[in-house]
Amino acid sequence: MEALKATHITKQYAEHIALDDVSLTIPKGSIYGLLGPNGAGKTTFIRIINQIINADSGEILINNEPLSTKHIAIIGYLPEERGLYKKMKVGEQLVYLGQLRDLPRREAIKRSRAWCEKLNIYDWWNKKIEDLSKGMAQKIQFISTILNEPELIILDEPFSGFDPVNANLIKDEILALRERGSTVIFSTHRMESVEELCDHIALINKSKKILEGTKKEIKESYRNNTYIVEHNGTLNGSLSNDYSILQQSCLEGDYHQSIVKMTNGDGPNNLLQHLISSVEVHSFIEKIPSINDIFITNVEGRGHE
Amino acid sequence: MNKLFLVIQREFTSRVKKKSFLLTTILVPLVFPAIFGGIFYFMQKEDESAKQQVIQVLDESNTLELTSSDKFKYIATQSSLEEAKTVLTESDSYGLLYIPEFNVENPTGFTFYAKSNPNFSVMNELEKKIERSVRDEKLRYYNIDKSVLDKLHTSIDLKALNISQGQEKESNANLAFGIGYVTGFLIYIFMFAYGGQVMQGVIEEKSSKIVEVIISSVKPFQLMLGKILGLASVGLFQMVIWIVLMTTIITVVTSILELEMPQTAQLSEATQAMEASAEGEKFMRLLAGIPFTKIILTFIFYFIGGYLLYGSLFAAAGSAVDSPSEAQQFMLPIMIPLIAGIVGMSSIIKNPDGMVSFWLSIIPFTSPIAMMGRIGFGVPVWELVLSMVLLILGFIFTVWLAGRIYRVGILMHGAKVNYRVLAKWFMMKT
């Protein structure tokens, strides 16, 4: 079942097309990485889901219902450009933002208190935002995003500006929310966090979707039968033409690392057999492209077209 | 609707809780009357405590009757002028009034010798007294009886009646003038102060980046309207507090003054007291003749209408820029009609039914100020209705216009904005 299904979304501004026929399917309970370089159209897409702007054409379904104002209450949104009312107190601010997301006042107070206690900032309840450190303010911003226990959480660059300790804290909370059944859309261009958290990925470049699927599938599809081998002795000329050595480097003495690509359809065991017969193999690992590599290949590749 | 109320509530409470709000709300009604009251009080005190000045009178004509007042005491001397002058320098008298034998037809030669430069009011008073005596002397010279003389002293009071409303009403141009100027000026000040605050609030929300979180829950239009209405309620609240505080202060102060009144009344001459009470009665009658309910209702209407009209323009200006300094370029066209309204006030008050007055009070951008200037003088009903309808249409138009610029503007950062860009935002679909 999909938490969100977008079909043929197009949005055009006066000079340029921000989204060009983009369709995305976001399964329930997933952590969905929306990737793309700056200006690709990620924020536009997110703003459309949040009903800040309207798409020119296309349809968005949330839980199989067309997107409408009632969905505001089940969405939590942490924009990339974030801020709080500097002169307002922490407690007041959380309660106000909760109420704007359709929480009754009493409930908003209860949940705000609970979250502040959980993230160890309850002592700051009556402090003004301007007296807080940046990390504290970030935590409050995060609490305000998830206060309404949203089914759909949209985080635009959630870790920017967080120190590693707080980034981990937030990461844990995101995972915990997913455990509880929330779906997380995660927009970023920081690939290491995608690798760590996301199970689904879509790549948007130049207002078009160029890739979508589970992280595993995508990585699979970018496998190109390349293996990293560490071995004693040299491989020169000892392998058949079915294998090409892309790179061989000396690590220490007679100890080498080679990157070998299979050009026939054989499995890794065949390669290993060939290798064992000519050198002493110390390690053998498939070279799977990182999301970062895939990202760069796609963005740059398309860029040259 | 519920969310609009939440936004209004936040705007209201966050501003009312500010220390600066508390200070201005309490200090303005205390400080201003205190300053005026203080000046008034000390002036009165000075008058009261002023020592009775002794003026020696050397009257060679033997015609002048100078009755001493609580300000001056006249003492007749009989010596020669030179002697009297030396006596003056040695005494602590204020001055010497020398009245030579004079020709009734052409009275000259009156001189006042003083030890210091006599001030204007003293000279004025003496001149008046001499003039009166000389006039009486002249009348006697022409054989006019004393009783006739007394009857000649009349005081004329021109009574102005306004018959335009079907019944005769006593009117007072000065009072209408005062009310028009004060209420018009109040509206002018309020538009600037609170319109400016709307703009600042919008810029603050935009530059602190909170706006995107808010408008993911609330329509931009609701947020804008909430801010404008929230601030309006702050303004009205402040105004009510001021009125209540001022009336309380005025009542308390006047009751204290009234307690002190009898003493001063005893000192002053009975006729003066009577004159004063007659004046007071007339003033009260005039006050009763002013259609206060009508003025207050129109004031509230133009106050709110004008504020909505300008507040939304200020909001649009704020949404287009990243900092208050950048907002200057958009402030000018907003300020010009406001200033035109207040400048036009002087010609409105001179001629409340003239062409300038009519147009200024009909055009929505100036009508909130201009109509207040006219209202005290009586405005034909159709003009008032036309002006009000146009103002309502006017603010609906500006709120709509501002809303369209605002919804795009608040999400734009670092853009170089000019009027062409604003027009583009206005046309943009979301």
C-alpha cells in the first residue's frame, strides 16, 4: 500500500519548468530518499505535497485519497529553511505550531511537554527561542514537526546544521517513528545518510525523475560484475580474456589490490577459481557502487547529454 | 476560520505581553496629560503666587480711576515727577505711571517708568486701563450721563446655528475643527505605527524562515490576514486602555482641582466667575450639540477600514523584501496618499464642503483621514455612504492584491525585487 502516490506532476514557473511529469510511489512505512542536486525540483515537489503551492497538472493521492486540506493534520514538515519565532517561549511555540496542525490545545500541551522531557530540554520550556543555542532550537523544530504524530513526515535536509550527537539523536527518532508506522520522505543531497537510513530512493535531476526503486534494487542494477581482490603475487597475463583488470596497485611488497571486471556471464566463483590458480587470494569482494557513485554517474551523465 | 483565529490570537498575545507595549500603553496617557497638566498647573500657580505689584501713580490730570486688582496695587503720589522717580528707585514698587494733564481730544504723554523692562502683559493691561479711563473721560466731556455710560458696556457673543439638519443646532466651528483634526491625526498616526508593525512582522517571519512551517498548515492569505487583524486588535485594545485611563485621570484631576476651586473663586471678582460659568455652560451646550455617537461610529469605521487598506499594502511590501531597509522603495508610494490626506486636512478644515474636501474624503486612500476632518461640520448622507462603500471596496481590493503578492513573496529569498517583479508575482498562479 502506498502512503503517497504522485502521478504526472508538472509545475512550471514563468521562466522554467520546476517539475516535468514526475511520478513517484512512496510505500507505507518506508524511509524514502528524495535525492537530487540543488535546484532539481525536490523542494517544489515537497511544497506541492504540503499544499503550499499547487501543481499545474497531475494528481497526488495520500492513502488513496486525493490530497486535500484535511491531510495537513497528518503531515509533518521540516523545511530546509527553518526558523522559529525568536521572541516566543519554547512551550508557547510548540503548542501554537501543534494547534496549527489541528491538535486540540490540551493535547498539544501534553505532547509538547512529553517530547521536551524525552529530548532533555524541558528546563527550557519557559525560555525564549533567542536565548537558546542553535542545536536546542533545531531540536524544538524537530519536535514541532512530529508533534501531531504525522503519518507522513517530510524532512528537507534534516541533518544540516546538526552536530553529530544531535544528528544521531534525530536519526534514532526517525527510525523510531518508522517503527510506529509513519512514512518518512527524506530530501537530501548528503548521500551517507541516505545509505544509512533510506530503503527507497528516487533521483530527480533537472526537474525530471531519472531513477526510482528500493535501495537494494537500484544498487543491484548498478552492479557491473566488478570485484576487488587483494592478493600476493601479480596477476599480469595469468587471466583469460573473459576478465579484464581495470586497475592493479601495489600495497606492500608483493601484496597487491586489483579491480577485476568479468565480461562473460560467469559468477564470482569462476573468477575465484581462476584467481586461486595463479595468486594467493587474501580478500575477495564485489565492488557495489555506493549511492554517491550512482548519484554522480546519473547527474553528470545526464548533464552531458 | 479556526486557524485564522489562532494566528490572530498569537499576534495579539505575543505583542500585548511585550514590555514595550505595557510601557507605551501606560506611559502615553500618563505622560502626555502630565506634561500638559504640569505646564497648566505651574502657570496657574505662578499666577496665583505672583506678588501683588505696587505701581505708583502720579496723576496730574486727576481724571484716572485705577482700581487695584490682585495683580497690581495702585498708590497715588502727589509729588513732582522728579521726586516720584527718586522715590521709585528707593522703594520696592514695580513702576511709576505718569499721567500728565492731557487733552481729551488728543491724549498723549502717558509714561511708565519701571526699574526693569516691563513685560508685554503689564504694558498691555495698563494701556487698556488708561484707554478705558480716557474713553470714559471723553464721554463725560461730551456730556453723557453715567448711567448711560454703564449701559454702554455690552458684551456681544455671536451665536452660530447650523440649520442643515432640519432643526436648529448650535454649532461651533472651532470645536468641529478640533475634533476633525484630532481624530484625523489619530488615524494617520495609527496607520503609520501599526502599518509599519505589520510590515516588520512580515519581514521578521520571512527572515527568520518560520513562514514555510506556518504556511504548510495555514493558507498564506490566512496568515497575512491574521497578522493584520491581530495587530488591529492590539491597536484597538491599546486605544481602549488609553481612553479609559485618560478619562479616569481627567476625572480624578478635575475633582481635585474642583476642591481647590472655591478658594480661587473667592479671590477673583464675582463678575469674572459669572462670566466663566456662562462660558462653561455655553461650552457644555455646544458639546451636547456635537453628534458624538455619529463621530465615534464614523471614527471606528474609518479607523478599521483605513487600517485594513494600508495594513495589507504594508504586508505586501514586507513580503517582497528580506530586510526593513530594502522596504524603503515600496514605502514611498504607500506613504504619499497618507501624507496627502494629512496635508489636505488644513484646506478641508478651512472649507469642509469644497472640491478638495469632497474628493479627498471620497477616494479610499485619503478618505479615512479626510472624512474625519469633515465629519464635525456635517456631511451629506450620500457622500458619507459613497465614501464608506468605496473604502470597503478599496480595502477588499488591496487585501486581495496584497494577498497575491504576499503568497509568492514570503517564499522568495535574495531576489532583487522591483515593481515588474511584483507584477509578475501578482499574475503568478500557485
